[in-house]
Amino acid sequence: MSTTRTSRSRTRTGVRLAGAAASAALAALALTACGGGAGDGSGGGTDKAAADVSATVAPTPKTSTTAPAPQPSATTAKPAPAPAPASASKKPPTRSGAPAKSPAPASKKPVTCDGSNTKTVAAPIARPVNHMLLTVTNTGSRTCYLYAYPALRFGEAQAVPPAIEDSHPQAVVTLNPGESGYASVRLSAADGTGTHGYTAHSLIVHFYDRSLSTSTPSPAQPPLPAKGVHVDDSLTTTYWQQSLSDALTW
């Protein structure tokens, strides 16, 4: 009897323990289910938030692996400009600070050749026979003109010998400073046919002005050879010539 009670008591205790174990298992399963639900709920919320953030934030562009070309620095020095060419009109510097020479004055107005601005030489020549050459050289600072022909006075003669018309030049003889003009004088007839011959020891050469009607106030008086020159009534002269060869033609 007591064995039966003991057996029943053990059976009841085992049932109680089994029930308690089952209850504990159920409780643990419930807790696991609650934890899983909470985990699923929080995970779903996190994924949704991440999706919203990724939708609103613009994607970051990829940076190129190639380095950009260097830009000039604001402090980089610019190349100095090339020096301007020297002007052709600039005058070269003078030595020791001396002032530059003033430009030469413009050419002066030409004047009439006469005894004041020329030198006259009278010289007998061998060819043509019984001829004398007059050479007038400009000794002045201006150009001068020899108009017409020389008005000659030998010794005490009053008349001026005529000019050979065929010797008239095409243009007025012009003498720049230092240049010379010429005239050839026939003193006497080569064949001796001249009359009223005499020996002259002096000569005055008058110069015509532009009007050709009067002579200048400054004649020339070139010296003659010491023995003088023989002249007669065939005395003539050429017009003033620009070249010696033209003067000796007559």
C-alpha cells in the first residue's frame, strides 16, 4: 500500500516537473518570439530611414585620377616688356655734355656775281691765238649768277667790246660757292688785219645784273702781264660759259 502511494506520489511529482518544464519552455519561446518581433521592427525602420537618406543625398561624383593643369599664380612675375626701338629722330648724345650743334640754316637766296663775291683771273692763252681767258670763281657763301657777258674796259678805252652772239648759252651760268665760270676774249686779229691797235696794261671787268641794262657797283680788276696785252678794234668776248671747253670754242 505504501509502495503504491509512493509510486503515485512519484508520478505526481514527475507530472508536476514535466508541467513546470513545459511552462518554462513556453515562457522561453514567448520571450524569443517577442525579441524577434522587436528585432524585426527595429531593422525594418532602420532600412527605411537609410533608404530615405540615400534618396535625398546627391551622389558624390568620382574624382579624376588625372591631376589638373597648374594655374598661374597671382604672384607669378610677368615678363618685362621689350625696350622700345630708339627713334631715328633722336640726336646722339654729345661729348662731355656739350650742346648739340644747331641745324644748318636753309640755303640762302642766290645773288648776282660781282667783284665782291668772286675772284677774277685774266690770263693770255696760246690757243686760240691772241686770246685771253677770264676765270671767275665764287668766293662767297651764296650761289651767284653770271648774267650775259663781261663788260670789259682795257686801259683808257671808253667803249665796251661787243659779245659774240653765237656764244649765248642756253641758261644763265650758275656758280655755287667754289665753282667757276669762264669767258674767252679775242684781243686782236690773228692775221694782223685789225686797226687802232695799242698795248693795255690794265683791265676792269664789269658784271651785268639781272636786268642786263646796268652793271653792278663792284667790278673786278684782274692784273695783266707786266708787258701788257696788245688789243685792236677786233676786240670781242664770249658770253659767260659754264664750262672751260665751251669758252675756248670761240
